[in-house]
Amino acid sequence: MKFNLDDMSLDELRALRKQVDRTIDTYKERQRQKALAELEEKAKAMGFTLNELIGGKKARRSSGIPKYRHPDDPMTTWTGRGRRPDWVKEALANGKSLDDLLI
């Protein structure tokens, strides 16, 4: 792909530079992902998982999808599993219901 840089506006040149910088920055990660996918495919073809071959830890169960959100701090959430956080206890003590805290 060839570009005639002399025919491009300053805005177009800056946008192109931004795109090139982003592509360069992500190149190593894309190569790592490609290598990982190839290794996983090879391990699967041989009847293993890549994790089994490299002796990694077993995958942990995810912490779950948040169901409840703090009324004053939307970044604070709770899945509804495990012990109730203090902010949930406080909201319930102040007359709110769990339905009021649903996301």
C-alpha cells in the first residue's frame, strides 16, 4: 500500500501517524496472541490443553457478573454471592431493598 504523503492534509497526516503508532504499539501483543493460538491448537491436536503442558495453575472460577450496584458509587458492585458487603447492609438498614440496588 502506497501513500502520496505530499497530497495529504495535515489532519490526514496526523490521523495516519496516530494509526501507525497504534499499530506499532500493538504489534508485539498481536504476535504473542498468534503464537499462543498456534500453541493451543497444537496442544489440542495432541489431546492436551496448553495449561496442562506448561504446568500452569488450574483456571479459577470467575467471580461472577455483578448484579447489584452501590447507589452512590457506580464502580462498586456485588454479584449477590458470598457475604453481603457493608454498603448493601447499610442500604437494607435504611429501608432499601435488593431490588433497588439491581443493575
